[in-house]
Amino acid sequence: MKVFRVTVAGALLLFAVTAAFGMSVKSDYEKNYDFSKLHSFTFKTDRASNDPLSANTIEAGRIQNALAAQLTASGFTQASQDPDFIVAFYSRTKEKTQVQSTGFGPGFGFGPGFGWGYGIPFRGRWRWGLGPDIWTSTYTQGCVMADVIDPKTNELVWRGVVKDTVNGIGQSEKQANQAAKDLVKSFLKDAKKVEKKSA
């Protein structure tokens, strides 16, 4: 029975870690904008002094290249003059704390007693023998935000945000590519919603 408890707890721990380390995408858009007229794009490259990407040109270039590749693959053309829309993007990171539990109720746990454990890779793990294992973890959450701007009116018509809980978006080429893929996919999905509604 003790082996069963450990096995179940281990499986739940693995599930919790996997679930926490995924990407999430959110977006918002102008419901009455004609997205069907958008065919060519360019990037907004000027940045505020407090923008982390103004100092980290490597990360900025990585994100821009990933977005350009995904937009081009989706049928858009990058243009240096008179683009149909402007893409601006930003990157942020912050520390967050998460509370997790591997138990369902009384009698479930790794064993009797009260004490502290290390719970790799987590910190502050707390256990009571007659209840679930509870621990807190501190991790870095990063996000990439992309804006689609109408160059004629300078108005924001679409915004997407991708959040990642591993090391922060942009820390690797793989993460940047995945973030760009998710953002462009969300953009196309929202554009089709507007087109379908206006048809």
C-alpha cells in the first residue's frame, strides 16, 4: 500500500510539473475591423528606454525573425514601404509563486509524521501524515506581447499575449519560435472570426 501511495504521488507530481510548464495564449481585437485587407507588414523597431528589449537586441532579433517567418508562412509579405499593418512586440519576465498538492484527503501521503522536505525542484514543501503533500514553487514567467497596428490611423486593431512558465519567452530560439507560431495562429483565428461575422 505504501508503494502505491508513493507511485500515485509521483504521478501527480509529474502531472503538476508538466501542466505548470506550458504556454498560454490570450488575444483581443477590434470586432469591426476589416482584417481581409491586410496583406503586407513591417515591424515597429523603436522602443521606450524602460523596455527590456531595447538593451537585449539578441532577444529582440530572435522574436522578430520568428514572427516574420510565421507571418510569411501564413501568406503575408514583409514590406519596407506602405505596409498594410505594423507589428510591434514586447517581452516581459517576472517571478511567480505557485502552490501545489499531490493528495486527495486523509491518509494519503508518503508516510506519517510532520516535517519539511526539499521536493526537487520545489522549495518550502510541507507535509502532514494524515493529509496531502503541499509545496510552493518559485518560477520565472515570461511573456511576449504582439500588437497589430493600422498604419493609417495608428490604432491598435489586435493584441496577443503568450505566457510561458519555464525560463521566460525569448530565452531560447525554440521558445521564440513557439511563441510566434501561437501568436500568428491566434491572429489568423481572430481575423477569420471577424470575416465570418461580417459575411
